[in-house]
Amino acid sequence: MLKEFKEFALKGNVVDLAVGVVIGAAFGKIVTSLVNDIIMPAVGLLLGKVDFSNLFISLDSRDFATLKEAKDAGVATINYGLFLNTVIDFLIIAFSIFIVVKQVNRFRKKNEPEKPPVTTKECPFCISSIPIKATRCPQCTSPLTEIEAKAAQG
């Protein structure tokens, strides 16, 4: 069982997946910092010096100046400002992944060999391969008109 696990863990796809997860986690931290430390303060400034991380609704009758004060008092809150930060964080990550996948697909199309043009077809009577422009099968000598081919197929 240990040998099977070692073979599985050392396959190229598993190692590639592990590298992708680690890089993705690091990228997520960078985007979270971008959102929390650069984008949201700028948006808050444009909207009248609003701190999105302190936007919350207290589920108690008391008022609190900051989310930290409400949490320290043990009050339940709806943290819609933090939710907005998380939504923007997700949108940036999703858009970044979309751009990366789009570029990878573009490069993949360039590297794939082109399919050769179809030059043969199958005789509907004897199932042999014949040139696409043939009007009669060289194997069974059947005429290959469109009507006869449809009749042979059923």
C-alpha cells in the first residue's frame, strides 16, 4: 500500500496540482492584501472616507463605533463591510484566473498540430477507405452517388 501511495504521490499530475495549490494560496493572499490595503481604502475615500471593514449591523440595541468594540462586547453582528471586501477579493481572483486560462488556451491552440484535411471517406457498401472524390468504390465497384449512399445507410 505504501508503494502504491508513493507511485500516486510522485506522478506528474499530483506534483503539478500541489504546486498549483501552493501558488494559488500565495496569489490569494496577495489579492486579499490588494483588496484590503489598496482598493477598499481608495474606494472608501471616494465614497466619503468610509472604512468598509467597519460597516456592520449590530444585532443588539446598543451602538458601537467600530466592529472591534462590538466584538469585544460579545455582540452578534452582520459584517456586510467585510462581506463586500470578500466579494471584491473573489471577483479579482476570478478575473485573474479567467485571463490566465484564456492565455493558456490561446497558446495551446498555437502549439497543437493542425488536423490534416479529410482526403478519404468510407464506402457505405463494403466499409473500405476510398478517396473522397471517388464516384465508384475500387474495392466493391459500387457506384457512390449520394442517393445510393443514403440508401445503403438505411
